[in-house]
Amino acid sequence: MKKPTVTLTDNRSGKSYEYAILEGTRGPSAVDIRTFFADTGMFTYDPGYTSTASCTSKITFIDGAKGELRYRGIPIETLATQHSYLETCYLLLNEHLPNSRELQNFDLEIRHRAYIHESLRLLFDAFPNNAHPMATLSAAVTALASFHKEHLTLDDAADYHTMASRLLAKIPTIAAFAYRHSLGIPLIQPDIDLSFTKNFLTMMRAYPGGKMHLGSNGHEEIREVEVRALDTIFTLHADHEQNASTTVVRGVASTGAHPYVAIAAGISALWGRAHGGANESVIAQLEMIGSADRVETFIARAKDPDDDFRLMGFGHRVYKNFDPRAKILKRLQDELKEELGLNSRLMEIAGRIEEIALSDEYFVSRNLYPNIDFYTGIILTALQIPKNMFTPIFVIGRTVGWITQWIEFKKDPTSKIARPRQLYTGA
Ligand code: ACO
């Protein structure tokens, strides 16, 4: 049987060109246009890659119309409610969920590797107090490359594994150090006795010596409910196929640069408000709106084509239905409202925005639904995480996705340097 193809006709010359249609296991097919320029002398034009598949991938599947997300074939709902973040990391990296012994070994390895070189610690002193932790984090991950030069020549599964576990383990420590440095308070070293997520919360909140202070919610210790909430947030951020920062990571990987600088580039790309930086902007926006009765005014601004105000935490390039991660977080928010003492004023404003936007013609006709960033801030605030750490928390969760995509890129024999062309319109 003849393989399916697409025929493109240049209506100027009447010449036709035939291209193979590639089938994935799920989702839209793709037209293989790799020889298009050689065949026709023309480029394809697709700013922002709205119709371009840049690679094949077996990691994450999204059906944006249905609001479906799966890592390695497993629905995000299952992972977020029945598995830990570390299990999810193992799944992404190893293509299967760990058994209890595999999980124990992986967990131990991550705990062991959480410490950073003492000289790298000095780097933090070079940053001004009140530096944004994203700037410090990105710089420190780049600097980490100089401590692990051997990763430049990674070539077997064991090397990939070491690189992955080092980054997974050290990035939370670097993020917590970046935050504490921004406040000018003593850094807290990782604690080998603590789980991944509890360790991070401890590095954020403890006094030297491991003592906790009485939090604003009146609890002295880090509670299991808080660890579970943050662990779920990490899982929901773990991967999201070819988003902007992952595309940057793959782009840097394509040049043969050190893997850590590829991850540092991903961190920088994530910082933007249109991407991971939106979580910080959502809370800032809710605080600016101030009360539920002022929501209408801001909805009107978001709809005004002459006003560049956008409703942060709304809209997504791929989801044209409810972001499934947002659904899980909304449920978590409602479940934990009492236990975590969530900010009821911000929840009321967010609820009113959601209510109006979901029934307003402007938002409905453009398929603008709340995305993951709309709900993370309220939960993170209850965990005593300050706004400038929301995007670093996204980084911690997404690191495993970037690494997994980096490895997939390196193992793919069809990978090439990322080098798009342009339509020149200058002098
Ligand atoms: N508020 C108001 N209008 C919006 C919003 C919004 N948040 N998002 C999109 N629109 C409108 C646009 O103005 C445009 O309207 P038009 O057709 O009348 O010109 C239409 O919806 C399509 O928007 P685009 O910007 O073309 O969509 P794109 O897919 O390029 O952008 C993006 C997606 C960047 C996420 C956008 O929706 C946005 O800026 N949202 C706010 C920031 C945000 O929440 N980002 C987080 C995304 S999730 C993540 O990265 C984890």
C-alpha cells in the first residue's frame, strides 16, 4: 500500500511536490518537509512554531482540545494523586515507574547528591542582596558546569544517570540558597534525613540548627499536608513536551554545549511572564485587583485591544480547554483550604475572575481557560513561599523534564543543530 503523502503545488509554475505524512502513536500527524528547501528553493514560514513539530518524542503527550496530559503514557491525574514527585522523575527518566527498591535507591542517591561544592557557595556572595532568585539560580547552574566538566563528553547510560541525579538533587539546594541570600540570612544545608520535598521546605524555612519558627499559620513544624501539596505541584510541573523553555534546552543541546548550561538556558527562558514567570505575576495581579468587586474593571481591560493588560494565568498555546493541571490544583486548593489556611480574599478574587471569564464571550471564543499558574500562587503563599520563589519552584519541578528531553535529543540519530531560516525583509 502506498504511504500517505501530501502534495503541494506551486501555483506560479504549476509544479507539484510530494511529502510523506508521518504518523505518531497519538495526536496530529506531521508532514515531513525536511527536503522542502532543497526541492523548491523556498522556506516554510511559521513564527512561534504554531504548526511545526521540531522533533519526535516519547516522553509527554498532550491533547489540548480534550485537556489531557500524560507522562510516558500515564495520566497526570494518576501521577498527581497516587505517586510522589520522585516516582514521577524516575518514570520520566527510566520509562517505567520504580519498584520499591528502585525508588529507595533513587531517593538515597538524590539525598546524597543534594550538597553543592563549597566554592560554588561563594558565588552567592557576588550577588546583591535582593537579587531575584531566578537570576542567581540560572547563574549558579551555569557555574555548576565548571565543577562537573566530565559531563561534556557524556556517552553512556551511567553518565546520563549521574548528570540527571546531580541536577535534580542540587537545583533545590541552589534555589533555596538563592532565596536565603536574597534576604541576607544564613544558608541552610540539605539534611540527608529528609525527603526531597521536605528538605526543600526546610532549607527555605529553618533557622540554622534546623529549628523552625512559628509560621503565619500558627504551626511550628513543616506538616505532611504542606509536603504533599508542594510535592503535587512539583509533579504537575515535571514536563510539558516542547514548550518554550524545553525548546531552548534542546536548542542549546543541539550545539553540543555542556548539559548544565542547556538547563541554565531553560531556567532563563522560563523566567518570562508569558511562560513560568506567570505564576509570580498572577499573585501580583490578584493583589493589585485587591477585592472581588473590582474584578469587572480588570476583565474589561484584558478585553480592550488598545490595552496591553492581560489576565495572567489565563490562556495557553496548546490547551484550548481547561488545563488538566489547573483542574488538579483547583481541587487541591479546595481540599486544603481549611488545613492550609489559604488566603480567602485572594481565593475570592480568583474565583470571581474565573466565574466571569468562563462565561464571557471574549474568553470563551478564544478558548482562554485558567492555566496551571492561575492556582499555584495561592497554595504556595499558604506554604510561606514568597512570590519571587514561585518561578524557582517551577524550575525545581521542570528540571527533570528538561533533562529527559536533553537525553532524548542526544540519543536521537536524526537530531541536528537548531538553525531555522528567515524571510529577509530588510534593505
Ligand atoms: N488575557 C487576555 N487576552 C488574552 C490572554 C490573556 N491572558 N491570552 C490570550 N489572549 C488573547 C490575545 O489577545 C489574542 O486575542 P486576539 O485574537 O483578539 O488578538 C488571543 O487571545 C490569542 O492569544 P495569543 O497571544 O495569540 O496566544 P498564544 O498561544 O500565542 O499565547 C499565552 C499563549 C502566551 C500563554 C497567552 O495566553 C498569555 O500571554 N497568557 C498570559 C500569561 C500566562 O498565563 N502564561 C502562562 C502560560 S502556561 C505556562 O507557560 C506554564
